[in-house]
Amino acid sequence: MNGFTRIPESRWLRSRDLKLEESSVPASFYTSQEQFELEREQVFRRAWLSVARVEELPNAGDFVNLDILTLKAKLILVRGDDGEVRGFHNSCAHRGVMVVQKEKGNAAQFRCPYHAWVYGTDGKLRTIPGADMFPDVKCGHDGLPPVHTGIWNGFIFVNFAKEPEESLEEFLGEAGVLFSDLPFEDYNHELRLPQPLATNWKHISNAFTEGYHLGFLHKNSLPFVFDRENPLTDYPTVRFMGRHSANITGANSKWQPTKPVMRFALETGFAADAELEPAGKKLMDHPAINPDRIDPIMEEAINIFPNTQIQVLHNGYLWYQYWPSGPNEMLWDVRLFLDRAPHSFRTEFAEASYVAAIRDVMAEDSSMGELQQQGLISGGLERVKYGENEFMLRHFAQTLTNYIEGKV
Amino acid sequence: MSTIERGVSPSLPAAFEALEMFLEEWGDLETEDERYQLRRRKSLEDLKLFYDAVTPRLEDVFRHLDQFEYGPLPRAEQGLFRLALGLAEVAQAVEVIGHPSVPTTSAQHTIQISRPRSLK
């Protein structure tokens, strides 16, 4: 079932077309500690995970200090003098102290605050006070414990396995090739909206791979999506690329903003900005995006297994990372990249309206995730059902299970 | 009868005096989350009062602000702009959600928004 799935004109794609026959999973798939531990050890500790953008580390010595919640890993990403981005556990080779405390910055070297062991930006030990006390430790050789790091189209991925089973290129496969030159680097006005949630991470992932709820939960908050002719908001295009996938959410061609403030914000902000020279190449115009040129669309979402979704929007992109810290807790890390920062009071107002609008949409989704988890923990529902129109949820559950079992 | 001393209490530019009643609550809020939390604390009726008063003046507000270079504003204009930013939140309640905020969210719901690579 790999490759491009064109929807027949007469009807929408259904699970049976893809031979995804498993129409339910046990509730414990979302609630059990055992399942979480399998995911942590057999997925998050084996798969390549997107964690940063290269624009965060433009110069030699630039570093970011990340907390990889799922693995309780303290990760330093640093650009070395040779231009390479490397990853390390933030843990002194001596007795384990977190060497770097700053969230981000630029450093010529890292010095442990405890006994002043000094590391280069390549992670190697440079000096140890009283080095003859440690005859087995070699400067220039030993250092901060490394984490495998790779870059795909400006996204920095890490892999916490001792030896990754696949290279990043192999892991991304066809999706990595297809989307390899999308111009993400042109979108540099970033808004970050991290959300700690009391839910299972897969509920939030699921919400962004089915259109079924859009016309109900978001009837008012995404009014431009709902289309009478597509009452279950089926995706006009879905693509499967091995364990990864992409889905397009359409829009209603007849929708016009009628509410005064929403209309003012659109006209004074985005419509006005559309008259300006584009800040860069347009993501949405790239031939790999929306290959059927369906018009209008709201977005195309690229799902990179296991916990990344990149949504290509008309004015930028959203980058979601889902980080479980237990069966019932997660961080939904939302990063929104727009093509330009506000450059007038009008565009600042438009951005404030836009942010308020997407916050409310996300609040609808995250609250469903939390209510869903409480409902499942209640213990009465034995199986969670996936409809004929929720084939991406079936695909994801199957992919995750296969990956845990070492089959994909 | 007013005992408010100009220059001490908040005030708005001339022609926007009718909106001064909203300044005390909305005029000092600096972040999206502060405006969101105020929106959540208020009743929909209160939010509608604000919405009905500010919305018809929105174009006037920005025509006035258009005269200023984008950046720090004089105090009166800053108050006016913050009312407009408040409306960005309030309009979500009145025009879109039909409640002060998404009714299924928990009382503690908050999203701290940051702009790590803002060009501002």
C-alpha cells in the first residue's frame, strides 16, 4: 500500500481500499505502562527523532540544550569549528554532572562546574585538572557521551541507539527523497507554543491524521474547512510512504469571512502581506506538495514516524513533536514558522488574531485528548474503534506495533 | 462628575474617549497569555460589551496608529493598541467559540507563547 493514493472521483478512500482491516485496538494501547515502556525502548530509543532546525545553530560554537522528555535525556547539540552539528549527552565524563546549564548560546568550549573538566565543541576532553589522577582517561579521545545526529532538509534528527539500525536517509526513505528540498529555510519568524498535556501522545497524533472530527469539533473554529459536499471532511489526497505518510486537508471554496474582526484581521494582515514580495520560495507551491493541485486546500501534513508532523501552510509551516513521558502525560511541542515577522501595527494585530485562533483550535484538540484519556482510564471501554475513514490511525497503530516487534 | 486626573490615570488619544472604560483591565496586558487569561475570567456578556464597543472603531484605531512608526508608542497610543490586541482575543470568544474560551479546556489551561527567532 505504498505510494500515492489517488481518491477515485466518485468516492473517498476507505480503510478497506488499503487492506487495513484492524478496526480497533485495545484501550491499553493508550493507557498501559507496559505499552509506554515498549514505545520508549523499542521506538523512541531506536528511531530517528526530529529535535531542532539548523537555523538555531548558524555559527561554530552555537549550541542548544534540549530535554528529551521521553528518554529523560539531556541533549546538547553543538556546531563544531568544522561546521558539523554533533549531539552529546549533557553529562561530564568524570562523574556525570550536566556540564552545560544555559538553554542555548555560543561557546568555544564547555567547562564542567564541578571539577573543571573542559570539553571542545567536538565533545572531546581538552583538559583535566590533575590529569595524572585519571591515567585511563585520554584528552582528545574521551569526552561527552555522543548521540547520533543527522540533518535532513534543515531538520536536525537524533538517534539514541548505540548503533542506529538504519541511516537517517534509510529511515526516511521515499518521504525523505520526495520532500528533500522543500524550502523550510525561508520561514524564520518562529512562534513556539509548547503544551504539556495529561493525555497519551498517540491521541494528539491521531487527531491530526483524520479529518472526521473537523466538521464537528472545529465547526466554528475552522469554518473555512467544512464543506457540505464533504460532510465527513475526508482528505482529498493521502500518500503513504512506508512508515511515513502525508495528508491534505481541503477547504471550502465558497467560504468568505463574514465576522467583522476575523475579516479585518485577514484583510489588514495576510491579504496585505500577499501584496508584498514573498520573503522566500513558497512551500505551498513546491511540486512535491499537493501534486494534484487541489484548490483550495488548508494544508498538507507530512507525518514522519514516530512523533513528528510538519504541516505545510499557505503562510509557513507548523512543526509538531509529540513527546510522551508516561502513558498519561506528554509534551505537545508546537513550533510555528511564518515567512515574516509583523512589520506594522496592523500585521501585529493580524498575528495576534491568528495566534488566538490557532490556540483555540489546538485547545479543542488537546482537551479532547485529555477527556479521551480520562474516559479510557475509567476502564469500561475495552477497545478503541478506528473507522473506515480513519485509515491513517489504523496505519499508524500497525506501523508502531510492527516497529516495536522489529518488523519494519 | 470625574475625579480622574489626566496624565496620571490611563487615557486614550482624542476621539477614543468612549473606550477608556476598558483601559484599566486591558491597557497593561503585554502578552497573548495575559489577554487570554483575562478573556477566560470574564463572562461572555462582559466580553460582548467590549466587542461591541471596540469592533466598530477598529479601522479608526489603525488609521490613527498608521501615523506612527512601527515600534514603541506614546502611552495613549500604546493603550489604544493594547485594546485592539485585546479584541483579537475577545473576538475569538464572541465571533468563533461562543463562550469565553473553549468550554472543554481545564480551568488551568495556558499556552506560554514565545518567539525565539522573531525579527522584532
